[in-house]
Amino acid sequence: MILRRILGADESRAITTDKVFPRTAIGAPGAAGGMQVTPETALNYSDVWACVRILSATAGTIPLQVFRRQAEGRDRIMDTIAARLLARPAPYMTPSTFISGVVTQLALYGNAFVAKYRDPGQPVSFFGLIHPSRVQVKIDAGEPTFHISPGSGGLGASGEFTRRDVIHVKAWSVDGIVGLSPISCTQAVALGAQLQRYGAQFFANSAHPSGVLSTSQRLTPEAVERLKDSWTAKFQGVENAAKVAVLEEGLAWQPITLPLHDQEFLAQRRYSAREIAAIYGVPGHLIGAETGSSMTYSNVEQSTQAFLAHALQPYLKATEEALAQDEDLFPVGGPDYPEFILDAILRPDARTRAEVYSTALAGAPWMTPAEVRARENLGPMPEMPQDTQEEQ
């Protein structure tokens, strides 16, 4: 397959990737240890991983369908280019994988880039995700141009491309050109990552804060080293925890209580987890962070609604609008548009659905039995045998 490429104009105002996702170290003394934070390193932090995972995985479960406006209501469309591409984005990529990938890029970089691949003079045949680190966004006479550098992130195309080649999905933005990455909150991310690293080192060196070995005898430097090496080999590390120590020749073990800053370590980790959850708009209980209150069916349901409205819906809306503005998929002024079917994650329990359907079918009905069965993924009502109808 020959991939179409269009070279951009010479005059442009470049919006560099530094604005898409800052890659600067925290240089102030004591500011999270001067740790450099990037979307890649942030994923090593479990709370960031958990937030990105739940956002992308949940988005991947929500169907993205194409509808056509009618004089009365709308119809689902399945035979257009857009409908076929969203149902099968690429031979190697399912719809769930495609949407999850878009939301993952948005949650890490604030931008997602979808390449449109086609034969010359032909409609778009499949989609591909381009790694945001390879893309620079430029503005040429009011039109976006995308400079894609060579690299392994995506299908490998590189050069200057236009809107006919790339769909740009932007998250929250201050200039409307590029989105802001949640990882821009480098202080919070770096603090949490450093706390996680500190915890790993704390347990890897668990012999250090436990206590000291003391003796009234004078030990040579060589004897001290041998004793330290022997004690470390036998009792340091998680695999040696709680072993019994036998002391000889006047040795005594003196326990040392944990310093206050170590005792507050777990509290700091809990605070950091809540902070990361707040940055992503994810309810804390979904990533294992303490919320300060017990969870019941009622507030879990409300929490799910909040997760959808404040965390996931902005990414879904940005994706819908970016696709709807693409003229290859949805011609300007046309009646077709894409929409995520949120009922997939807002589906109430069976009892509540039955009550709603009973109301919808009673009195002045606003649904038909056929529509109710379709909503429950059931086929048409089977015909009853003639003798059964006569008995009734």
C-alpha cells in the first residue's frame, strides 16, 4: 500500500513538543529530589498507572457508533466510511484497542494523533496511532501542519502532514492548538514517585532502621566489617524478615524506633495517591486510595457518575468532536455524527430497568415492547403456538 504524504508550506509558527508535554527536571533544591518527570517515567508510578489504566480501559468498553439525523429522531448508520473505520480501525487493531490508545495518549500527553492511511485517490482504508513524542504541531496560514519525526512509535511514517493525513485529538488546552498533559503537574507526580521509590528502598534495606548491635568488647575494623556483612546477609531484605538471631560473645541487640518521618510514610503515600486521583478526576476508591468514608451502593453509584462526568467524558467528547470535524469521515454540513453510547457503563440493575420499562409501557406509552426488547439485546417476541393463544 502506498501511503499519501503532503508536504507543508515553508512559512510556519512552530508549537514544539515542549509545550505538549514539558520535559524539564525539577531543579529547585528539595523539590522532589530533582527528579525528571516525563509521561514515560510517570507510568512507573503506580497511582499514575492506575489512573491511566482505568480511564483507557473503561473508554475501550464504550461503543463508538455513527448516527444520522432524521426529521424525527435519528438512525444508526453502519455502511459509511466512518462507520466501517470505527468498527474496524485497522487489520491489527480492534475498536476497543483504538479508543483505549487514544485515551491513553490523552491521559499521558494531553494529545492524541491518529494517522489516516489510504491508497492514492482512494478513501481512508485504516487508522494508525502515532506516538505523541514524534509529533510537532505547526500553524500554516491558520491550518495545522504536523511534523512527524522518524521513530518506532506508530507505523513509521515521517515528514510533514496536514489534516487530510492526521486527526488531532486535544485535551484541555490554553491556546486551542495543543492540549495540556496531566503530567505537567510535575511536582505532584515526582513527589509520589519519590515516595514509592523511598518505600522500595526502605524495605530493601530493612535491617537499617531496626536497631544496632552493641558489645563491650573492642572490635577491630576488620571484625566490624565481618560482623556487618554477616548480619546483612542473614537478616536484611524481605526474604529474611522475622528470622531469629542468635547472639554470641557479649553482643546485644538494641531496637530503634522508627523516626517520625518514617512513621508518616504511609500517610504521605495516601495523600499522594489522593492528589494524583484529583489531577485525573478519578474517584480515589477506583485506584485504591482512601476516600475518608465507607463506600455503599448509593455513593459508589454517585462516584461512578462523577468519574464519567469529570474524568472520562472530557476525553470522550474531545474524541467525538475531533472525528466529527474530519471531512474524510464526516463531510461538512452532513447529517452523520459519531457518539459514544454511555449506556454501556451507566446500565442500571435489573430491578430498576424493569421499573422504568413498566412505566414506559403503561398509560401513555413512550416505548414499544419491541424497543424494550431491543434495549435488553433480545430479539423479536417469538410467536406463541395457536393452541396456547386459544387457552388464553
